[in-house]
Amino acid sequence: MFSFLNNYKKFKVTDKEEKKIPENLYTKCESCLTLVYHEDLNNHDYICPKCNFHFRLNAMQRLDFTLDPGTFREFNKLMKTKNILKFPKYSEKINKVMKETDIREAVVTGYGEINGKRCVVAVMDSHFFMGSMGTVVGEKISQAVERSIKNKLPLIIFTASGGARMQEGIFSLMQMAKVSSTLKKHHDQGLLYVSVLTHPTTGGVTASFAMLGDIILAEPGALIGFAGPRVIKQTIRQELPEGFQSSEFLQEHGFVDAVVPRKKMKEMLHNILVIHEVKP
């Protein structure tokens, strides 16, 4: 008669054997919950091969997908947030996230080229405090707009944010008006601003510069809105339309000009830059 207890040691996996199993081989898709092999995800431009969900990219990955190799020149790289309101443990959390992401704030700005066309680009990174907008994020984006004006270059901003950063209170909310007013100067100069909305773009970022683009593009399936759908549903106590606050829903209702797959985004941006090129 087979005894499980007598044969337990024979079948037990030791700690040493467990360590031989590679970690982080798979990532669960947020949309269809399928486990996707990391190598397949990397070879598929971080897009779920089953449901086409576009996984979040960090700032450097986004720049690699968008700009010509070797053309990116970052500015304001060393700008760092200060704990103005003395919020408990905020400085420690900032330092921790800086080490984890290898960037100093939730946006990376610089010059670059897209198929030979020069531009100023700002890329928000949701891996840094969920891409929340604090004073340094607002300042870096404002200075990117100003450099675009000074050099008469088109501006492209990739948004990915949970909204204003609560640890900075009113100073964070002030960035909405600050960036928006700088973009008004940019608009008055007749320069092009392309806003690219990625998953997720919410809160004060949506309520300000994300929706001020001359042309507004979005990646497929991106969550775009002010308050999240769960909060809205709880507030109005009504069932929301299917796909509410998705990029496709916003395109259908006129808030987004085009939903562009990641594989075609660079080509789309290049075509836009060519059409709106300012002749000397």
C-alpha cells in the first residue's frame, strides 16, 4: 500500500532545487489575465499577443521605440524634487524610487529625431510614483515647452500619470496652470504640439496639458480620464458604458484624434512632423 508519508522525502523539492527555477519568467496581462512569457513580450513590443493590450513602458523604452538611435539629448536630467511640505517619509520614498527606476523624476525631457525630423520630447514614466505630477515634473515639462519655442521645434509629450502628487499638495496642483499657460505661448508662436496618451493618463495631467495638444493621439486600450471609472460609478450610482474612458471610447466621442498601435506610432509621428514642418 502506497504511503504518502513514507515517500514524502522522495518527492519533496528542496530549497536548493527551488532556487534553480528562474524567476520572473512570465507577466500577467492586465486585460485578459493571460501569463505572457517575458521573451515573447519583449519580441512583441510589450504588447499582449492574445488581446493586444499595450503594456506600460518606462521612459527609456519609450524613447527607444520613438526616436532614431543615438539622437536623444536629455536636458534637466539632474533636477530633483525637494520635500517642500516636509511630508513624512517623502524624501526616503523619492530616493528609493530613484534607485529602482534609474531616473530622478517621473518625466524625461530632451531633444531627438524621428526619421530625421528634429523635435523636443517629454516622456512621463508611470514606474516613478505612478507618473504623478509634482513641482519638478511641471518645471521640466514647462522648460521643454520653452526650449521648443526658442528653437522653433515641434513638441511631443507622452503622458502616463495617476494625476497630481498628493505629497506636494497645492504646489502640485499649481503645475496644471503653469504648464498650460506655457503651452499657450507655444500655441501663439504657431508651433506644433502633439500629445500622445498612454495607459494610464488620469487626474490633473488629463485635466491640463494632456488634452491641449494640437493633435491628440492615444495607444489602444489606454485608460484616459480624470477620476477613475470605479470612483465615478460610486458617485453617480449608475452603470457606465462599456469601454468607458478607454482611448477608443474617447476617439468615438471626439476627444482623441486617432488611436495608433505602438508598432505604427513612430511612422505616424513622422508623418505629422513632415506635414507641419516649419520652413525657414
